[in-house]
Amino acid sequence: MLRAGGSDRSLCKVSSFRGGALTARAAPPPAPLLLSRGHAPGPIVWGMSETSPSDTPETADSPDFDAMARDIAEVPAVEVIVTVAVNLMSAAAVKLGLTEEGEAHKDLDEARKLVHALAGLLDASTTEISSFHAAPLRDGLKSLQLAFREASLVKDEPGQGPGEKYTGAVYG
């Protein structure tokens, strides 16, 4: 799972989120999208930077893309869905100004899109993930929706806020 971290907006690899504790380590160099075995299209936008395969020096520390493709094949769908939801949640929190930097990264238009996408993902995956996974994600979504409502200068009508198409009107 990736999350934005620090003032340089770098990405960190979160190695564990079980038990409520997050442990972070530096993310590997950006991986190109594997269209066929070992081949990648031109520049790849991954995270918050744009790189191309030629930008990454070939060293013994370089990732093995075939191994990475095999690794993702072993990840259960529920884990992928939850990871994407947590990434959307983290990005929305940053765009709502809920980080240490606060107003520096606040962008309500972007936050609206991210919250709406999160609500759609959770709505679509309700039958695919258990309530064990879904309940905290729904709580986080509701918190983001309420934070958006609070941060907005012009309030949306009930049921018209971000993601409320999927969740119904959200009240504090």
C-alpha cells in the first residue's frame, strides 16, 4: 500500500496495517506497467512523479519486474480493493487539508473527485469484501464526507455532496 508522506510528497511503502499500526518504509523505484513480459510503454506516471524506464539505472538493486508481476498475482482481490480504498482515502484527506501541512495542499475540487471515487468503489465492492473490511472503510468515507461539507464555503444540498449518490445524504 502506498501513502503520501512528508513535506516532499514522496511515497512510502506501508508494509503493514494490521492491528491498527502502520509501519512505513521507502517505496521501491517506480515500476512500469507490464503490457507484455518485460516491456513497458514510454513515460509512466506513478505516484507523484513521471519517469521512464531509461531514467532508472540498471543495478543489482533494481526491481525484477517479472517477480513483481508474480507477486501481484498472489495478492487476493479483497486486499487489492482495500489497498485502493485506503489510497483514495489518504489522497482525499490530503486534498481536504487534513494533514500537517493543512492548507498547503488543500484542493476541494480534487477532494470531491477522490471522495466520489471512494464511495463508488465501496458501493461496487460491498458484496465482494466482508463487513470486517467494509465497516472501517465506510466510517472513513463518512468522516471524509463530513470534513468536505465542513471545509466547503458553499454547502451542497443534502444528498448532493461527494459520494452521496452512492451513500445517501450524510449528516453529522
